[in-house]
Amino acid sequence: MPGWNHRMINLATRRLLALPLLALTLGGCSWFSWLPWVDDDAKVDETKPAKLEPFEAEVRVSVQWQRKVGDGLGKKYIRLVPSVVADRIIAADGYGALAAFDRFTGKPIWQQQYAAVERTGFGVQRLLDRRDPAFVSGGVGVGEGLVLMGTTHGEVVALSVADGSELWRTRVGTEVGSAPTTGGGKVFVQTIDDRISALDAATGAVAWTYDSQMPLLTLRGTSAPVFDQGILYSGFANGKVVALRAENGEPMWEQRVMLPEGRSELDRIVDVDARIELDGGSMYAFAYQGRVTAISRREGRPMWEQELSGYLDMAQGYGQLYVVDADDTVSAIDKASGEVNWQQSAFARRKLTAPLAFSNYLVAGDEEGYLHVMAQRDGRLVGRRKLGGKGLRTQPIIADDMMYTLTNAGTLAALKVTLN
């Protein structure tokens, strides 16, 4: 360690030489458990992804087609989930490339480079950009005939779904932290300073803004606003969720999911970064170092709480809410009672993506490029497919019976899950 002198190093060396004899005396043969030919079931390297155990596969994941989209997602933990519009799927990379494909065949429809990577300038941020100049941070949003992207420079860019041509761009301040949302003739954008901006979908003009008090320390990224029946719902870094009138930004109610606790700013991080889930008169929010909470949409009143910590988007199906927590454990929570019905803990330290629920299955990817298929009913593993592509960070999506994934290297794949 820095600061040791030679005497201290020599003393440490002499003490280390005595360790094997002490270990043999106290631990017997267990001292040899580090040797590759010695079996030790209790030995677990808690710094590496959990080893994938064999299981009896019940389904097969087959690739229907693959296409390359730009240069991938880069190293800034950007997650750009593709979007489906009618007969096409639209995906982007972290460097301004955007492409539309026929979602059934993978045939290219249009490709666009809507902005160039900036490599000039000074300052800490620019130095980081030289190392990895990815600048697309929020996308892909679709709606109102638009494809919408947000950047680290605080720009929202709207392109035509038909041909990818740029229609307008608007600066909203600081970095856009999630995919823009549309509804009621407006585009809603949330930036990392906890501001929501409503833009006119036709012109990009700012209609209104809503600001929330921001803590000193937050997670990277934000919740994506959710529009439904004229109301906009979103979560914030202070641990609260709000309901706003989409027409004018007027707050209807706000509710705290988690109160910041602890002595350090790190301990007090309670971001609600996961996208709000809606179901009838209920909504569900998920806070880091906090809990999953069910809230009445009408009054903003909490209905139940379940202690869990995470920041990835949730999924729902079979009357359950599916969450991936900070330990990469997948939990199924009963939406009516808040009770945990099952947990799958086989993916420790594998850095799972947000889950996708469809048919009878729950799917999530990991940083090594594996796609894992679980049964919604009990969480058992029923299928697995290695996709590679420098791992998976973005949530899979579904359209009809076709599943789509975008790897970190920028490979867009169409997949089908079928019984063996």
C-alpha cells in the first residue's frame, strides 16, 4: 500500500510466510480449496457474476433476423430501448445513428445520422467525451408521428417516422435522462435536473415546465414520464412521484415513495428511476434503497409497500409485478396485496436488464449477453440463449409474438420463444 516503508513490507512478508503453517494447523485440508482440482462448494467469488447452473430447458429461443445499428451503446451505461411503430421497429446507437427496419423481415426502411459526434472543446465533460463520445442519452420515444431522441447536451430531436427526416429540435436545458413520451399533442421530456418539459409535438415549442427539488447526489438517469387519460405520472430523485395535468403541468398530487435516511449523501439516495406502471385505478413505483409502492391514481394514497431496492423498469403480468432489485434478484409481487410470491436469485452480480413479461414468460438479459427466460407463474428457469454483442443493457420488447433485443454492440435481433 502507498506509504509503507521497506521495514513494514519486510515485516508483512515474514508474517505472510507463517500463514500457511497456521492455516494447515487450524483449517486442515480446507486450506487447499483454492487449488482448481479441490472441490469446495462453499467457495464463492462475490466479485464475479454468478455461475450459470444447468437446468432442463422447456423453451427454445431462436433468432429470426439480426441487423447492425450504428456503433453500439458505448460505455456510459446508456440504455436505448427500441420502439415498434406499426410494421417497423426503430433503434438507435449512442452516437446519433438511427435506423428503421421492417419488424417482420429485418429489411432496412431508412437510416439517419441526426447529429455528429463533437470532439472539440475543453473541460471535464469534453475529456470524458473524448474517451467515449456517446451523446444520445434518452430514446427511442415514438408517438404523434414522431421518433424522439434526447441528448447529453440537453436537446430533444424529433424525426419523421416515415423517412427519418428531422422535423424540429429543442433545447430543454441539461441532459435528457430517459426516452421522451407523447400524448395529447405534446412531447414530455424529463432531464437529470428533475425537470419535466412539455413541448408542442408539431413545433417543439415549450408549453410548460415542472421542477422538483433535487438532492445533492442522485443516480444517473431519470424515470420516463407516463401519459394516460390526460394525466402525466413520473418519479423523481427525491423519492417522490407526482401526477400532473398534461395540458398545463398543474400538480394534482404528489406522494413520497421513500424518505431519504442515513448520514451520508450516498445513504440518502432514493431515486425513483424506474418507469411508473399503471393498472386500472392503481399505479406502482419503485425507489432505490427504498421500496415498491402501490398508489391510488385518484388520490395519490399508498395502498401497500414492499421493501426492495432497485432502479430498473418493472413489468407486470399474471396479476404480479416483476422487479429486478439491486442484487439482481428477480421478485414477483402480488399486485393486490404486495406480498412476494416468488424470487429467483440465480443471477447475482450478472447486471440484469429490466424484465419483459409476455405470454407465460418473463425475460431478462445480462452483461455477458445471455437472455434468460423464466416462467411467470413460479420463476423457474425455462430457457436461455447467448446473444453476445458485448452484453445486454437494454430491456427486451415484444410485438405480437416477436421479441426484440438490442445488444451493447448495436446488434438488433428479432427472436421467437417456442416450446421444445
